[in-house]
Amino acid sequence: MSSLPVPSVAVLIPIYQNHFSEVEKAALKQCFRTLDTYPIYFVKPQSLDIKILLSEFPMARTQAFADDYFTGTDSYNKLMISPGFYQQFDAFDYLLICQPDAYVFRDELPYWCAQGYDYLGAPTLHQEEFDALPAHQHQDFARALATHRLVFNGGLSLRRVKGILRYLRIYNTLFPAWIGNEDMLFSREATRLRLLKPFIKLPSWEVALRFSFEKSPAASFELTQHSLPFGCHAYERYAPDFWHPFIPSLS
């Protein structure tokens, strides 16, 4: 992986406030330490003053958007499906969305960008029974991932700028405005609507699991033969005990 060229990718950390938990601060430090080869942006509300945060992370860049996009989950979803958001970063080939509750273990961005996916995130299922399956139920998790229509979670996700812009242009031409979670538009909706399938390149669940874990991390770890992914998302929410040996700030 290290022999691949440095990709054209920006790391985007969406924030709406200045205050972070100790676990989130540790994740931010890990992100800056691990991905310092790439430009890293705090994506923030226009009015939010982050001078203190920038004093702690002086290498960070900032990109502001209207405050209205940061009032809650619905408004954030609108930002993430806005063509204008991606056009703001069209100098880059790829964007890595890394929310403060995501954790990056190592730099694999050259490898993942080289795979050419338009959108890539942890494979997840909305049924609660699959939130925290133990290791011995890994085959149950595999069967569920193979037989259900998946969402590739957006909290830690890699997006090809041109591919996402093309997909949004086609979707917005053919269908009413999307009002759900942004990651559902780029994954489950893309596989549900036959017309859209040719216009976005998505991974298999097996590949996506090598990129990131979210729900059922213990079962996921079995399915990857005890290999940690590039990163993970919502590790405090789903089976945090599993993550204690791998994320020091949780101990």
C-alpha cells in the first residue's frame, strides 16, 4: 500500500461546536497524527469561532458553510447532499469524511483511493438485532450483510468528488428532493433504484468491512480474520468493550 502514489484527497472533519469529549479529542489527535500527509479541514458553521481549536491543531484548514446546515441531523444531511458542498472541494479527487466520533488506525488512503469507488463506508444494517453481535455470531452477521440492502455509513467515508457530483446531478434530475439520511442516498437508495446503479461505484460488503467497522465490531473482526480496518465509527455507541484494546482513550 505504501508504494502507491499520494492521492489527491482532503480529510474533512465536520464540527458544529468547540467542545469535545476526551475520547473525541483523542480521536482528533489520532486523525491529525495518522493523516498528516493530507490537507485536513474543519468543516464548520460560518459563525463558529474555532481559534482555540486551531491553536491545538495549527496545521488544520477551515471551510465554513451557512449556520443553517449545522442545526441538527436533518440540516447536516442537506449539506452533505448539496452539489455546492462537493464543488467547494473540486480541486481534490477524493474526500474523506471523518466525523469526531470516527477513529483512524493507519493511513491506507493511497490504497483505498486507488480502488476507484465513488462512495465507501462501513456496511451497516438498521435492524437493532445487528447492532452488537458477539464474535461467535459472525456468520449470522455475514448472512445478514449478504441478504439485506445495506447502508454504507457516512461518518467515516471516502467519496470521489466527480462521482458524487455526477450521481447527485442524475438523481436530482430524475427524482424528488431527497429528505432522508445522506448515506442512505449514496448507498441503499442507489441499489434500490435500478436506474441509478450504473452511475455510482459501490463496494461489496466484504470490501467495505476492510475499510471501516461500525455495528457489531466483534463479529466484523472475525469476518476480517482479526484484521483491523482502516478506521471505525461510533465505537463508543456499538460494543465499546470490544474497542478497549485498540483505542487507548476508551480504557
